[in-house]
Amino acid sequence: MTTPPATAERVDRVTELMDSLVAGVAQLTTNDDWLRWLDVARRFHRYSFWNTVAILTQRPDATQVAGYQRWKTLGRQVRRGERAIRILAPCPRRRTVVDETTGEEETVTRVAGWKVASVFDISQTDGPALPEPPVRHLDGPDPGLFRHQLAALIRAEHYTFRRGAMPTGHERANGITNFATRTVTVRDDLAPAQTAKTTAHELAHVLLHQPGAHDLDRARQEIEAESVAYLVLGANGLETDAYSFGYVAGWSRGDTDLIRATSERVLACARTVLDHLGLPTPAAPAA
């Protein structure tokens, strides 16, 4: 998809919406529900790109992964007989170095090697449910029929777009992009507004996250895709705050600097989609 020239008005509007997304996430992450969720989320490690591949290769339906002892601290127990997911864990080594300029000693930590570690998905454990970030499905119309136009853009990228049930292992997802089969699936029981939002999200994955193009971790990919959906629909009057703020907050764990770090790619992708849709962009509201 080549990029048509963006109008100055559209650039101003999507930039304003990017600021609104960051501000919305920052405000959301101060409430009690969020803080309870964040307390749990911080106990989960961020995995490298290659460990993410290893996890999904061994257990494609994995959603939340942690070690045996970490699950115990969260009040959940790995079931007897469950097969561990094998990943690589760093072996840190600390040593004391002396600053040649100041003569001060400093302890530094470096990776001395790697070892095989065992982790388990939440589906392999029993115990009380973990708190979830506040994400509410959109329940309303799609007045601009954006879902159909966005689906057409997915097809223009030579992907098959279909509505239906999610594949095994992804039953809770609203949509999924399969790069191997070049297929995008969006659930057929969503309200029109949610369908439009999810379709925009999957279109962003198609445009930004082709395997091998960028070795981004899952969190970064999800932040980018949802941010693009928020900008594209918000620029044309379909507000997705109730879903997008919580979704982006969850994957970023409230780190607004991380959201900002994605903005260049997000803004470029959103402008490309808006220009290809050929939809008018409303002027930014007066201050």
C-alpha cells in the first residue's frame, strides 16, 4: 500500500488523537481496578522476541506465562502432569569495576550465559481468577460503515478476510491475523462499532507486522495495532476510548513513554489508512 500525501488538517487531527490516547491511558492507570491489575502484571516477565517465538511454537494458545514459583505467589498452582514450556533465561554475573576517572567502585551486572528454564501458561494452572485491565467492548453502530471499507483494504493487501468463530486456542480473541495463510478473521458476534475497531486493528497488523520485517515483541505490536485503530476511527467520529484506552494500557502496563515511542510508526500507518479510505477528516475542535 503506497502512501498518498497527507493533508495538513489530517496530520493535525491524528497527532491530537495520539496525544489524547496517551492522556487517556495516563488517567485510566490511576484507578483502583487498574492498580490491582498492574500489581499482578508486573510479576510477569517481558520475554524476548525469540522466547516469544519459542512459547508460541510449543503452546500457540499461551496468553500469560510464568514460572512454577511465580504462579504460586499469585495464588495459582500448576496442575500435576502439565508439560512445561522451555525458554532461555539469562545467567547474570555481577562484578565490581572501578571508574578510571573518579576512582569510585560500581557493581555492574552482565549476562554471562544462558540456561533452559521452564514456564507454564495460565491455562495449565488452577486458582482464583487474576484481575484484568478495564476493557469494555464497544456496543453501538458503525455509522460510516468503516468495517466494510477497512476489510476491503485488508483484501487489497492480498489477504483473505472473513467473519466467523476464532480458531482453537484463540477463542477469547476478537480478531486474529494469520500471516502464514494470509488470513484475517474477525468474530461474527461483535457489535458493528466493535467490528470496525477490530478490523482496523487487524489491518494495522497486516501493514506493520509482517514476519521478518521488524522483530518487535508482542506488547509493542499490540500497542501499535490498537493505537492505529484508535486514530483511524477517532479521526472520523467513531470513538473507541472505552476499549482502546484499557487495551493499550494493558499491553504497555501504563508506560506512556513506551506508547510515545511507537508514535512515529503509528501516525504514519494511520495517515496511510485514512488517505486510502478517502474519508474527510474533521477539523480539530477549538480549544
